[in-house]
Amino acid sequence: MRVAEGIHALKIPFRLPAGPDNFLERFVYCYLVCGDTVCLIDSGVAGSQEIIFDYLASIGRKPEDISILVLTHSHPDHMGAAHAIREATACTVAAHLSEKNWIEDIDLQFRERPVAGFETLVAAPVKVDRVLKDGDVLGLGGGFDMEVFHTPGHSRGSLSLFLRKQKVLFCADAVLLPGQLPIYDDNEACVRSVNKLKYMRGVEILLSSWDEPKRGPEVLRALDESLIFLRSIQRAVFEVINEYPTADLMAMCGQVVRIMGLPPAALNPLVARSLASSLEKKRPRGH
Ligand SMILES: [Zn+2]
């Protein structure tokens, strides 16, 4: 889907195992920014290169036009096809330093963050050729200069990218969708990052990995709703642990899912682990 001149969104469907015969239908957005050269933002899951290359052909570009693949972070739905894309295009693979280990060593990633179906989502590890940090600018030619923002919280090295001239912001997984599965490393860092995006000037289009493109007044609304969602999750976690101080993580997650009215699929170890981040912050302060 064309979002704006030179900017395209590719919605990539995939499935997560959710029981013996059950699957959770998910999707992830990858983005193409087409200047003189092409930047691919995230690779999608294993096999996504076919969708990406077919789309490139439909707009008169070739896979080899991809000069850089920016991995906004290391999660399987963002890096699953990265190896195949690099093999086919010889592009530079770029990511934040904090994500490098999990991108280059997928066994380590799976050990430290076990995701159901991981082996079907990620085809192979890939080497990070270029480490990106807050303030870097990626010039693609043709008037497309992409500014890099470090927006941790969803993961430690999550990146957002801003095309200032085109007024387009790519926020990857940094902006949570209210009512959906809250998955993050650090609730408070998420709040800081969404605030950082909120106070950027001149964003007219917000492109997330989890949501349809937001335009104009919808941009600020999406950021505000995400902040409210993050804070209400934090409150629900504290409410549950005050009431059930001995509850284990999954029981606590179940209570939070109930209080927040989240979908049943939110009762899972990844969400429980996300919610636990609020407790890790709380303990050292002597509560
Ligand atoms: Zn993610």
C-alpha cells in the first residue's frame, strides 16, 4: 500500500501457535522508503522476502535497490526474513547496539525470550553491519533523510525513524494499541519513549508495526491513548499485587487481563513477563 510519495506499507500476515490445534492470527507491517536507494524497515517473519520482492517489482524497483535494512528491534516478526533479504540484496543490516546480540544469535534470543513458534518465525540469524544510535541520519537520496530515535521500552534497543521533510514517523512497536496484548520490557521506559515521540514537531503520518497508518489528528490521539493504556496497566498490576501479594506471575497476569478486559490470548508468559517489569522497578524503592 502506498502511504505517501516513495513510502509504502506492507502488511505481512503470520500465525503464532496458541495450543495443540490453535493458532493466533497476527500481522506485522514492514515499510519501504524509496529514495534513490531503498530502505526496508523491518523484514517481517521468515519467508516475507517473497511478499517484499513482489511488491518492489510492482512499483518498478528491484530487490538490489534495497541498500539498507533497518531492524527496529530483534523480535522474530521484525527480523525473521533478514538473513534471506541480505543474501538476496547484499544490503547493509542496521540496528541498535542493544539488539545486536539477539539478532546475531537467535538461539540466545530464544533462550532468553522464548516465543511460541520461534523456529517458524525466524529463518536464520544475520550479522548487524551498522550500529545505529539516537541522532544518526540515514540519507537515501532523492530528499529522503531518515533520522534515528532511540525509543526503548518495548525492547532495550527499539528504534523509531523520522522523515522530517515528509513528516512521516515510523514507531515500530513503541506505541502500544489499547486493548491489545501489552508486550514490553519496561513500562516506564515505554511511557518516556511515547512522550518523546509525542513532543516531536511536525508528524503528519504515524506508521506502526501493529496498526494501520494514522494521519493528522489521529497521530496525537494514538500516542495519548497508548500513554493512558500503559498507565492503566501499571495501575492494574499494582492493584493486583496489593490484593494478592503472593500470586505467581501467571495468576497476576490473569487478574490484570480480567481488570483490563484484555483478550484471553493476553494470558500468556510474554505478557506476564511484561507486567512483571512494573514489579522489578517497584522493589528496589523499598515498597
Ligand atoms: Zn516487538
